[in-house]
Amino acid sequence: MSDDTVGAKQEHQFVDIAKRTSSVKCDTHPKHMLSLSTFEFRIDDKKENGTLIAHAIKSKDREAFVNIAKLYESLSEPIDLGSGLLQSILAVDNPEILDEYIRRSGYGLDFEVAKKATEHLAPVVNDQNRLYLGLNVHGKKRADLARKNDPDARYSGHSEPPLVWKAAQEGADKIIEYLSTDKPIAAFKAHSMAYSTSRAEQLRRTPDLEKVLPLWLGWQINSLGESPLTAAILGGKLSTIKTLFAKKPQLMKTTLHET
């Protein structure tokens, strides 16, 4: 065997396939493949149809959700996650995915309420919301009149149920536990520091965010006497009612005495 000669080491030739021309072409933009294309998948032996990110949510796969969200952000025109995913996250009662969703999208609050609560503050002026205030009215610029024509500045007075109430009606006990901690505040702060969305700007311009955020999330009783407990009763989940009393006992006791 020692007499055998050792052949020359074979060299491997690598080809950059990204630069190689191909007869196969596609006019579909990557964002359509990511956010619009649907396929069939199975969850607990049940056939469902949905997008990639919907599959990640329904299968409670946090890692897949994060990776797909990164793909959304990596495009030349990033795809907004949208507020529509929130109900799907509540349905699977997964606080880990909700936390990632808040950090990356900033959704989860009624920002019309947030705008109303901070309208007394000086407006943030940037290239997206630069506003011409028009002619002087009695020597002053009438910003309130100008903002009547601003679609982002309207406040209808009719807000949708806050996140805690939605979770209570859905029976998402794990998410209610998450919302009773400081983790949502950390998540919304992370979004405000890492992104330049209108939601991030609104969060940045709120000076007492730690104080008002629990109220915006829904840990309060409104003027009609409605509360998270009301939502839980409508949802018909006894475990959720128990969770609310365990996490916010004083608020729930106060709720019982409201008329």
C-alpha cells in the first residue's frame, strides 16, 4: 500500500448562482410571496389556509414568527405587520409572540385615544406630518382648524375595546397575565426607540408612558362602568375571571361596586 501514489487533490469549482442567468423568471414581487400568498397546512390534524406568518402564529412558533417578521423588514419597501394579526395571536393565547409583535409593529393600543390624551402637547414636526397652518386668525395660527383636514388627527370619540378587554373576552389567560406585568411597557418602549412609525412617535412624545400605558391597555373602568371583568363575563370563561381577580384584585373589587 505504501507504494501507491497519492493523486492530486481535486479542486472544486463554485458558481455564484445569484449571478448566473436563468431562463426561469418571475414577475411576482417577494412581498406578495411573503404576505399575500396562502397555502394549506395542518394544525392539530385540522386543515387550514393562510399566509406564512399566520401559520407561524397558529402553530405557536415564535422563532418562525421572528424570522418572517425580519424578512418583512428586509425588503426595499418593508411590509407592515398590520393590526389584523392581533386577533390571531389572542386566539392562540401566546404572550411570547405578542411581545415580539408589539416590539416590531407597535400595534396593541388604540392610538386615537393616545392622540387625544396628548393633544395638549406640542406637535411633533417631521417630513411626514409637516402641516401648513394657513393664514393668521386674529393674529394666531389656527392649528386646530388645519388639523380638521388631517386624516391622522381626527378623533371620533368611539374607540375599539382595549387589548386587555379583547384578551378577557377571548379567554386568553396567559396573555392577561403578561399584560398585568411590566413587559408590555418594555415592548412598546423598544418599538419607540427602534422604529420611526407614527405609533413609535406617539409613544416617544408621551412623557408619563409608564403611568398611562396600563390605562390604554385597558386596566381601568370606563364611564359606562365597563371593565376587563365585563369583557370576561361576556366571554363566558370562568378561568379568565379568576385570572383577573388574581392579577388585579383591587381593580376587580372596585368593578363589583360600579353601577
